Amino acid sequence: MHKLGRGHRDKLQQFISITGVSEKVALQSLKASDWHVEGAIDFFYSQPQFTDSRHLEELYNRYKDPYVDMILADGISLLCSDIQVDPQDIVMLVLSWHMKAGTMCEFSKKEFIEGLQSLGIDSLEKFREKIPYMRSQLKDEQKFRDIYNFAFGWAKEKGQKSLALDTAIGMWQLLFAEKQWPLVDHWCQFLQARHNKAISRDTWSQLLEFAKTVGSNLSDYDAEGAWPYLIDEFVEYLNENGIIQSGLIIDSTLKR
Amino acid sequence: MSNQKKRNFQIEAFKHRVVMDPKYADKTWKILEHAIHEIYNHNASGLSFEELYRNAYNMVLHKFGEKLYSGLVSTMTGHLKDIAQSVEAAQGGSFLEELNRKWNDHNKALQMIRDILMYMDRTYIPSTQKTPVHELGLNLWKENVIYSSQIRTRLLNTLLELLHSERTGEVIDRGILRNITKMLMDLGPSVYGQEFENHFLQVSAEFYRVESQKFIECCDCGDYLKKAERRLNEETERVSHYLDSRTEKKITNVVEKEMIENHMLRLIHMENSGLVHMLCDDKYEDLSRMYNLFRRVTDGLSKIREVMTSHMRESGKQLVTDPERLKDPVEYVQRLLDEKDKYDKIINLAFNNDKSFQNALNSSFEYFINLNPRSPEFISLFVDDKLRKGLKGVSEDDVEVTLDKVMMLFRYLQEKDVFEKYYKQHLAKRLLSGKTVSDDAERSLIVKLKTECGYQFTSKLEGMFTDMKTSQDTMQGFSACHPELNDGPTLTVQVLTTGSWPTQSSVTCNLPAEMSTLCEKFRSFYLGTRTGRRLSWQTNMGTADLKATFGKGQKHELNVSTYQMCVLMLFNNADRLSYKEIEQATEIPASDLKRCLQSLALVKGRNVLRKEPMSKDIGEDDAFFVNEKFSSKLYKVKIGTVVAQKESEPEKQETRQRVEEDRKPQIEAAIVRIMKSRKQLDHNNLIAEVTKQLQSRFLANPTEVKKRIESLIERDFLERDDSDRRLYRYLA
């Protein structure tokens, strides 16, 4: 057997615990990606997966709605209990992203089947195994951004241009619990108090940039920085209410 | 033929040296020395120039130039020492005279000596690089006379004393001074400088320092400036009379510094007589003097300008925020015009039309006029007043002058689009009520606005004029078509194109039967020739002339609004009507109807109706009667013409809101235009460009522009760049 160094062995263990594959396959993938675990995972999953299309049909039929050729809310809750995931769990968003789902709370046949195929899932076991992988994707900056931006189109009503405020707040709380933006609660309060209107796509995507680039004490907030007007107002709101005062955090509930 | 050799003549030098008899040199020198003595003793007439010249020539020729030169030096020095003593001995006033006289003597002597020794000057001196005779003479004079310890300081002090006396008002002998200073200059500019000028300047500085301090304590600004001016003139005159011309600049600098520069701020800010006081009281002469004096020193004018600017801004600010003034818009604007005139005159008469002052004026006016957001409205009201009655009987030229002045104020406005909105409203009222004094004046102003702001600004206004004209033609066609209507009431219709005129919501109003049939006839006539158009009657803007007969048979012609006509016509069929009944019959909106009834029943001299009870407010059950006792001295009585008035608070808010709404598409159009041509641009530059483009109409608010940008992103006109979120890209 190959002599592996301590570091490589750890990575091997990590890979296996996430993907659940054999050592041999794990080694292959790790070597191919120069022992970067995440790269190896991507490599492994991007390879054409063999899935049994008959099994996929069966799965689909298990969840599909009796009257419509789609999986609707009931089907989704059944799926969630089968894979032992809470329907409000953020991993469902990641799943929808893989499926390129058009709207929340429903999957078309195409979305379901193609999504599972791309993940290499054709059984509930495999499904459950893939959950940790999907969770891990949220840790990747770029993937998180993609998922975040996807969420806007997914969460809004079909045919609407903007996202309803309540839905947006719910999504933000979900997403930023994962990403840990300290100001998320203040942001939601602010919106409810001052704005009370739907959220535009530009505001949605720029908020992520704001959360990532501007430190939570706002010391590097640039008023000339072409931020959407709503964000400028938010900063004003924070200053007015004494939550932030020229770079110093007054509110001790904020994590730095 | 002779074959003789040509022989060249050759002249050879003497084969033996001819040595001058050394005694010869001494003897020759003695002759010359004697001559010099004689010259100095004013005995030159007995001398032979030719002989002396020859002697000098011989000495130099025989290589005795050295002896000659050194002899000259010692002889002259000796004489000069004697001269110095005699000058020193002179008493009091005759010191300078003696010095002057001796100087003249010396010069004459020097001249003669130089002539005699010309050959030495030309040959010996250049080759040995010694000082030429004339210059030598001057140097020796300088060293032996001027630098003599007894003379040097005494000379300086005498000169300075004399100058001081003249400054304190005494008369002195200027001629002698002129000669002395000329002497110093002849000796060399550095001599003049060291022996006289430098001390002169120093002493003068001290003198003026003291004097200016004394004056500034006891004089007011105007007087002080007069004194300073006088002193400057004095010094200049002094220089021209007896000092070297190069001193002029230096001494005037000294005076300027001591008298003006050191006290500039104190003078400007002097209480009760300083710059501000002069401006307020139009003291052109004082201001002009100040300008001319301060111009001479660095920063002088800019200090004046600074204080003037802040004064203008301050007083302008008070003007525009004074609540008393705001009650009468016409007064308000007239005051602004008067201020402008005042300062224009000051700049013209006192400040030499200085451009920088003109600029200061412009920036100040621009600053404070825009402090009051109602300025655009008030200026429009002012114009309205002038065009209604103010310019009646005024000559064409004067009309032009007034309108030009108004244009000047207009240029200062930052929110020109607000002005446009009000102007349109006021113009509409003027045109529709036929109350304009001069059509030419109206057009002239439109042309001026067009020149200032471009075609777009005035196109709608011109449309209004066109509509009026077209309506006239339409009316002619109408009456030609319906000759049978000539017996009934006369209908005059103005057809307004919706886009050009200020927007009005259409209101309900039931016209009396006679009128409504007429109106229908007109409608079908009009639409008969123009398909695809929609007409709606603007009953809130019309007027009517009614012939009325009252109780005692008094006849009057009443000029009323359309609403009022509807109300009055009801009384042809009823003696008593309650408010409710009137409201039902006419269907005029309540607030308008109430105002209409108030103007018919409650205004003295115009109360064609009587109201019971006699209260000011209109109640639902109030009853109205024709006032049979109505009387008026005039046959024609005007009731409630639609005059342009200063807007009430809610109206003002509404107009402002409409202006803001109108600005949004303009901002968006500017953004799209800019992005289309640039393809991509970063945030700050975009805001700057948009603001610049819109500058001629209004000052764009950066927050508003930002909102518009976001709206355009939302509507897929623009997008943010993926890598640089501050960069916007145009989406075709």
C-alpha cells in the first residue's frame, strides 16, 4: 500500500466521511486534485455518475402529486422525512439549487430527475449520504454567492419582478444564520419599520456584497460607494438609533 | 626706354635713441600742475589750451604717463581737500549752497582738465587700465568731499531735515535739493542709494508709520483715505521735483505699506465709516478712492471683495427670509432688482467695472436668491404683474430694460424648471382672461427665455400663443358657419392643446341651457373638421359678461367667472335659492362653489347677491337672494377675475411635488443618454455628468439620481459590472 503522510491520511478520512466512497476511489479523486479536499469532492461529483433511471422514476412517483405532474408541498414534506431533514433546513435550498428549481415549494419532473442525476442519487440511501456534501457547499464563498443569488429568483412569486418583504426577511434570516452576518436582525427590523415594500434584485445581491465587504462596525462604509439607496438608508438608521456611532459598536449584542 | 630699377623709398627710424631730458618731464609737469591750480582758482582764462595739450601729449609720448597721472591724482586730491574744508566751515543753511557751488566748480575744472589730458585719456589710460580722468575726478570728489567725516553725516541729516520740514508743511528750497541729489546720482546710483536714498526710505517709513497711527485713531475711514491719497500725491510730486525718478516707486511703496497695507483691515471694518457703511450709503467717491488706493497693495482688492461679498450675502439672505417681504411677491422681486441696480452702480462708478467684483456680485446673488425656494414663483408673479398692468403706458425701450433685468434674476435661479411651471400657470391665466398689457412684451420675454434656455424650454409656451391665435380663426369660422346665432348670447371659445397648457383636472359644472346648446353646436362644428380629437370644457377657467337689471331698474354689465354665471343665471327662474339647491343645480365642486358664492355675496361693492344669514361662512341651509339694492358707480362691474396669486401652502406643496415628479424622467433620460454614449461608467462620474447636464434646469439631488439609477437597473437598462460593483454598464 502507498505510504501516506499524516496530513494526507486525514484528508482521506475527511473525503470518505463526506462522500462515503471506498478508499480506492477516494485516493483517485484526491490525487487528481492535488490533495485539495474540496477540489477532490468537486472532481468526484462532476464525473458522470451512474444512476439508474428506473429507480429515479420510482422515486419521483413516490413524491409526485396525485393530480398534477409535479412534486408539491405534500410530496416535499414526505421527501424531507424520508431523508431526515427538516423542511426549513437550508440544505433544501441547496438541493433546489442543484435542481435549478424555478420556484420554492414545487419541483417539476425534469428538475427533480435531472437534479438527482447530477448529484448521482438514485436511492434514498445515496440521498441521505449526499446531505453532508450539500451542506459543505455553503462553506465555499463562490458557491454560497451563487446559492444566495439563486435564492432570490426561487423565493419570489412567479411573474413578479421583486421579492415580497416577508419572504425576503425569512430567507435572509435563514441564509445569514449560516453565514453569520451580525447586522441581519437590525436589517430586518429596519426594513419593516422604514421600507415596507418588496425587495429588488439589485438590492438583494448588493446586500451580500455589503455584508461581506463592510465590517460590522461600518468603519469602512463608503458613502460614495454606489451602494443601493436602501443600504444607505440602513446605515443612517443605524447611526440615528445609536447602534453604530462612527465606527464604534454601541449595541453589545452584535458579534464582532 | 629707361631700364632703371624702381626704388622704394624707405623711411627708417632714427638710428639713435632720442632720450627726453628727465628734467624736461619735471618741467612739463610743473607747467601742467600750475595750470590745474589756476583752473581751480578760476584763473583759467590766461591759459593756452593748445600749449597745455601739447605738453600733456609729449609727456605721454615720452613714456611719462605714469608721472602725469599720479601727479594729477595728487594735485586734484589736494584741491579737493581744501574744498572739503571750506564746505565744512559753512554755517547752517549755506552748507548745501557751498557744497553745490564747489561741486559746480569742480565739474567745470574737471571738464577742462579732461580736455587737456585727452591724449592720456585715450592712450595711456586704456593700456594701463587706470580710471579715466572724468571718472577719476568724480571718485576723488566722492572720497575727499562726500566721504569726509564732517561732511558725510551732516549732508545726510541736512537733506532729511529739509524733507521732514516740507512734509510738515514748510516751504523749502527745492532747487538746491535737486542739484544735490543730481550730484549724488552723478557720483553713481549706489552712492545715491547709500548716502541718501536708503536712509530717506527708512526715515519716511518711520514718519508714515507714526502719522498713519495718529490718523487712524482720530479719523474716520473716508477722511483717512483722503489723507493717504494726498500724501501719495505729495510724494510723487516731490520725486518729480527734486529726487531721482527711480525713487518714485520705492517711496510710494513705503507710503502704501505704512498708510494702507498695515491698516487695511482696520479701515475696512471701521465702525460707522468702513466699507459696509460706504456700500449702504452709496458713497461712490469714498469707495472709488478706497478702490484706487487698495489696488496698489497686494490683496487689497481681494479684502474689499471679501467683505463686500459677505455683506451682500448677509443682507441678501435677510431680504429673502424676511417674513414681511414674503407677503408681497412683487415687492420682494422689486427689492431684489433694486439691490442689483445699487451694486451694479457701485461697481460701475467706484470699482472701475472690475470683473472680479462683478463675479462676486453674481455669486452672492446666486447664493441668496436660491436660499428661498419660493424665489422662482415670486419672479414669475412679478413678471405677471408687469405684463398685466405694470408696463402699461411704458415705452418699448423701457419695457425691454425691465424684462432684461428680470432675465438677470432668472439666470441666478438654480431651479429654473420650477419657474417654468409657475410661468406657464400665470401665462395661461393672463392669456385666457385677456389681461395682458402688450402682446409684444409677452413675446419678447419668450424670446429672451428661449435664448437663455433653449428651444425646449419655451416650445410649450409658444404653443399656448399659437392656440390663442388658432382659436381666433376657429371662432371666425364658427360664426361664419352659424349666422343665426348672432342674436343670442355670444360664445367665444379658446381651444387649448392639452400638452402645452398647465394640467387641469376636468370638473363638473352644469351650464345654463342657453349656453349648453351653444357649446354643443361649437363642439360639433369643431369636431366636424377635425376627427380624432377630444374636447372637454374647462369650466373653471372661463369668464362671462352678463347684463343685469336690478330692483330699481339700475342696469349693470357684470364680468364674472363661468361658475358665477351659472349661479347667477339660476336666479332668472327663482327668487330664493338655498346653498344645497344651488349645489344640486350647478354640480360645481363644493369648495369652488363656496368661494364663488362668497365673492358674489360678501364683497362690498360687488355684492350682487344677498345671503341670509349674513355670516362669512357658507352653511348648507344658507339662503341666497338677488340684491335688489345693489349699486355701483360703474356700469361695468368686475367680480372675481381669475388673478394669479401667491399660492397657498397646500397648493405650493402640490406644485413642488409635480415639479419633483417631472424631474424624475428628466434625470432618467440624462442617465440613459450618458450611458448610451459611454457604454460603461463608474458611479461617481455618472452622478457628476448627470448633474452637469441638468444644471441649466435644476440642481440634481445625488440621492434622487441614485434612486433613478436603481430603477433603471431594475428595468434592465443598466447593470452593475460583475467584478467592480461601482461600475455600471449600458444594456442595449
